[in-house]
Amino acid sequence: MHVLVHESVAPVFDPALLVEFLTSEGVTATTGALDDCDGVVAFDHDEALFDVPWVHAITAGYDDYPVERYREAGVTFTNSTGIHGASVGESVAGHCLTFARRLHRYRDRQHDRVWEHEPYDRAFTLRDERACVVGLGTLGQGVAVRLDALGMDVVGVRRTPALVPGVSEVFTPDALAEAVADARFVVLTVPLTEATTGLVDAAVLDAMREDAYLVNVARGEVVEQDALVAALDEGAIAGAALDALDPEPLPEESPLWGFEEVLVTPHCAALTNDYHEAVGALVATNARRIEQGDAPVNRVV
Ligand code: NDP
Ligand code: 7N6
């Protein structure tokens, strides 16, 4: 089994780090040309991947990969769901704490060397506030347990209405407007699919409280961005933390950069200095399983 680490991973981590990790796990791994490899670890699709028996995405989301064409070409395709609960959970807890404790505004003022309190009615605690987490898989559960630990009342939305740790009530997608109505924070942790494209539209934003914050760590296309800008402009919601945008990078002229109550981050909620190890552990497991004729974990097709 020879695994090739594709150059497309470079924006996330140095490909050599994953080669080194896989080698330490006893997996033959290299960078370079795609010839003669049994598997490729990639961040982006490339047409040459149709000629490789197995493709592993270093991401949980695979909306950018031509999954049906892999199936037709007989390519096994696996993803990296399961590794982002702690990183994204902590990022979202940070977003909520930032808005409640007003840290973004103090950091803004620090750059101007201004020592000044926020208006008295602005600061609050997360304790007893409600969060609605839309999508209760790895990300959603990672978010839910952390917000629950901060004393929040956490409800969630998923297709199968089973409870998960930290969540007091689960709604199905048809009841999204009802689920978000009482929440101070609405956190998006769903995959981008046909059903979730534009899921948060003007009607859902309208159903949210005027003092509510939207946190999007899913994909930009899950939110109708023009409707979000309108809701922020009109004060229909209080603000937003946006790690996933449409398009990425967010264009310089986007009005989203300019709102005081919007945090824009460059799709980094999951990034940690050991990301290559988390991906590498999945790749090593699958390299062994495929070699032994077992089904790989995280198989998409
Ligand atoms: P999972 O597959 O573990 O979880 C997905 C969850 O979404 C499941 O609970 C699923 O429901 C639910 N879901 C699916 N469709 C719908 C729908 N139409 N309405 C409501 N809920 C729905 O995925 P992950 O948690 O690993 O990742 C989720 C997404 O987050 C990724 O696809 C990716 O786009 C994004 N992501 C972003 C990161 C970042 O850096 N910002 C990092 C990692 C992922 P059910 O439980 O019923 O099946
Ligand atoms: C950069 C983020 C995912 O889907 O969007 C994330 O896993 C990846 C590593």
C-alpha cells in the first residue's frame, strides 16, 4: 500500500508532516507524482484522482468533491468526519463568549488605546441562555457539550430526532423556525447538501430573536448571505460569527467585513497544530483495512 499526500493539502499543513506521520505508523507515504499509488490524501479534487483506487479527503465536508463520478469510476472515497468536535466546539464556545462578554469590542478599542466600558445593557453571561445547534453530528455534539458545560440550555436540530449529550430537546428540520425562535445563539453545523443549501433564509432569520447571534461553522451556502446582510442592517438579529462564507475568501467589498457585531474568520474553526496527526490516524487505519480487504471507516462511496 503506497499512499500519496497530494500537494492540495498545503494550505492546511505541510504535506511532509503527514508523510512523516504515516511513515512512523508503518504506512509507505510520499509526495510527488500520482503514478503507481494505491491511495491519495487530498484537500481538493483533481481529475487525475479518478485513476486512483482510493481517495481520502482531509475534510469532513465533501460538497466540493464529485462523489457520484468517483462511484461510477470505482474509486473508494473516504472523508475526515469525527476529528473536529473539540476544535470547532472550542471555536464556537469562543465566539459565544466573545459576544456575551464583549471581547471583540474591547479588542477593537485596544487598537485605538481607548479605555472605555461597553454600554451598561450590552454585556451578559451565557449561563441560562439558549443555544440551538443545527446539525448534531461530530461538530454539533462538540459544540453542544461545551455550551452545556457553560450553563447554557442547548437544543438541537437533526433529521433523526434522537437526543445527544448536552442537548435537552431535538427538533426535526421541518420545525427549524420553531427551534431557533427562543435561541440567543443559532449555531450551524450541518453538511452542505441540496436540503441545507439556503437553509437559513429571510424567514428563518425573521424567526430569530432580535438579540440573537448566528454562528456559521458549516458552509457559506447554508445561509442566504444577502438575507443575512439585510437582517444585520435592519437589526433583525444582533450579529453573527462567520467561519464559512460564500464565496471564500470573502471579497474585500463584502459588507460583512464592516459590521461591529460580526466576526469573520477565514475558515479556521477546525485548525490545530496536530491536524495532520488526526487525519493521519484515519488514513493509517484505512490503509491497513483496505490492505486486509476490510471496509474502510468514514466511507462515503
Ligand atoms: P456529521 O455527518 O458528523 O454530522 C452532520 C449532522 O447534520 C448530523 O447530525 C445530521 O443529521 C445533520 N443533518 C444532515 N442534514 C440535515 C438537515 N437537512 N437538517 C438538519 N440536520 C441535518 O458531520 P460533521 O459534524 O463532521 O461535519 C458537518 C459539516 O461541518 C461538514 O460537512 C462541513 O461542511 C462542516 N465542517 C466545517 C469545519 C470548519 O472548519 N468550519 C470543520 C469540519 C466540518 P442526523 O444526525 O439525523 O444524520
Ligand atoms: C480546513 C477546514 C471540513 O469540512 O471545512 C472543514 O472538514 C475543513 C481543514
